[in-house]
Amino acid sequence: MGRRLIGTLAVGAALAVTATLTLQSTPAGAALKPVIDGPDTAKRALPVVLVPVTDGLRGLTDIQTLPGAAGTLVVLTQAGVAWRVDALHGRKVKIFDVDVPTRSEQGLLGLALHPNYLKNKRFFLNYSVQTDAGRFTRVAEWRGDLAGDAPPTEHAVLLEVAQPWPNHNAGQLRFGPDGMLYVGFGDGGAANDPQGHGQNLQTLLGGMLRLDVDHPDAGKAYGIPKDNPFVGRADARPELWAWGLRNPWRYAFAPDGRLVVGDVGQNAWEEITVVGRGENHGWNTREAAHCFPPDSACDAKGMVDPIYEYPHGPLGSSITGGVVYGGALLKGLAGKYVFGDFGSGRLWALDLPAAGQPAVPTDKAWALGRFDLQPTAFGLDDQGELYVGDYGAGVLYRVRPAP
């Protein structure tokens, strides 16, 4: 979700939950064919087509696999609705909805199912809350069977973080291979990070958090992992895993366990970065690998370069981080990180560093095509096959090889 998403101006307290179990079957539209043009003609090409699965998902924000249900996804929308989608037959069921504000980039933004979800039915939501005291991002544990009929319930609030503006609030939640919950926060919004959150270790804004949801500390709904990099430091929040991020809207783990983040840029550059323990990724001293503002003589000592960046212009203006493809149908994409741009509708794939090798910057990416869509989320089904959501049209697409 980039700088140009415009939501409706609804305001609500994000507590009211309802369940509606109306089965909906959506007529299929035409597949979107790729156009490879402009700067992408110089790239290696792996053209794909986008085959519609279902629509009626305007403001789509997240796509997650539902374990134990073949070909089934859970799709979120900004307006607060969670849908169960049978991707094999194009049918969807409204599971529940949460009352959320949807101004700018606020809303229901992220879902992560506990690694042991099939047994414990625990999952976690990231959503916006608006009260008389201001606007907040809430990360909460919920419990319930997303394949059943009964509505889930909120069990515990992990975090409620004040947001100075309704944009750059990020939204993704991911469990890592270590069983920890990774929570990405943007810098809190406006433009240029006016409050300097990105380079401030005493705030969670602009940071990647790492939380233990299975072993909570006294008085909290989560625990601080003992190997978090800033544990014991009085000048830093112990929840932080990394910092210097502007708006890490979407991210995923590679097969070797490395965290790959699409960080939305400001005026000139978009980036993909591999985020590691205790790393400073530069914002707002740098935008991608460049001093910010551009005419400043910034001190980049100790800051980590992105592994891939592209300038604003024909390629786009607002990166949407993606997923690592693990299916069988798109053979050329095996092990590649698939991502896109919200502004241009272009999709790409990136070869990631081999396991055990350093994350060296590259200028090489694969062009999958330019499409008439606003990609805000990528997802994988239980077979590792790839899906992409169109924010504006509200269509969920299955990605297939171009004929």
C-alpha cells in the first residue's frame, strides 16, 4: 500500500465484529495479458497472464493461505472484511468484519496465522483504531476457526501504537521460521518523516519488530526474544529487530529464512531490502541507497543498502513487496521473489542471494508484464501457486504462464 491509496472517510472503533456466511459466486472476467514496454524491454522477460478468480474485493489488502483447506485463501479488504475464497471454484464467503477507520491507508491491513493454527486456532490481525484519543495501529490476537461458521473473537491486544498521520502505518504480519511474529511499522506518515522516527530507536515507528507470542512477559501479551538486538539497552525499544524503514507494506521470508522487504520510497526511489538483526536501513537519512534529501551530504556509515532499487518514472512510484514463489506451474519463477508497483501495474521477479551468500545489490530483475491493475498484495496457496490482488477493481487474480 503506497502513498497514493485513498480510502473512504469512515471512522469507527475497531471492536465491532459480525459474521455473515453468505456464499457468493463471482462471474469470471477476461484474463489480463502482459505488456512489456518502456525500461522493461531491457530486462529478461518471464511473461505471465492474470486469470480472475473472484471480484467484489475492492480495497484488497492481504492474501493468506488457509491451512487444512485445499485451494482456500483468506483475503482482507481495507474496509474491514475478511473473506474465505475457494480459489479452485471462484467462490467466496464473508467470514467476519471489523469496524475500522479507512481514511488514507488506515483499515484492516494484515493477517498472520499462528504456525500451529490447525490445533490452536490462533491468528493475528493488524488494523487501525480511531478513538477520541487519536489514531492507533492495533496488533491483536484473535481466536476462531476461519473455515467454520462461528465468528472469531479478539483474545488479547499485543500492541496499540499511536500514529501521527493516517499513512505509512505499514500493515504486514509474518511468522518467521523461528516461530517469532515480525511486525513492520512505517514512519507514521506525512512526508519526509518530519518527526524523525526512522532513525529513532526509542520508537516502534519505522521499525521491524520481532515478538514471541507463545511466551509472554509479565503484564504483556507478548514476550521479548532474548536474542533481539537491543535487549538491555536503555536507549532503544527491545521489540525492534531492525530500523530505518519508511513503509514496509509487504514482506516475506525466503526459503533460507532471510526476511525480504519491499519498502515504499518517498520522491525518487523504491527498494527491496533484506532485513537482518540490528540493521539500520537508512530512512530518513537515505531513500534506498541515495542521500535524502538528494542534495544532502549524508553519513551512510553503518547503513544497509537495498538489494534492488528502481527510480520513479515509467517503472512506477510505489513498490508492493511480494512473496517467494514455491509452486510448479510457473517454472521460471521457482525461488524468485515476485513483487510489483502500485502506480504502474508492473510485475517483476528477482533472483535472491543463494543460501549462505551475502545480500549483494543487483540491477537485474525479470519483467513479468505491465497490467491494468493496482497490485496491493501477493499471496500463495497451499501448493505454492501465486495470486495477486487489485486494490482498485477488487479482483483477485491467479498468476499463470503466458501462452
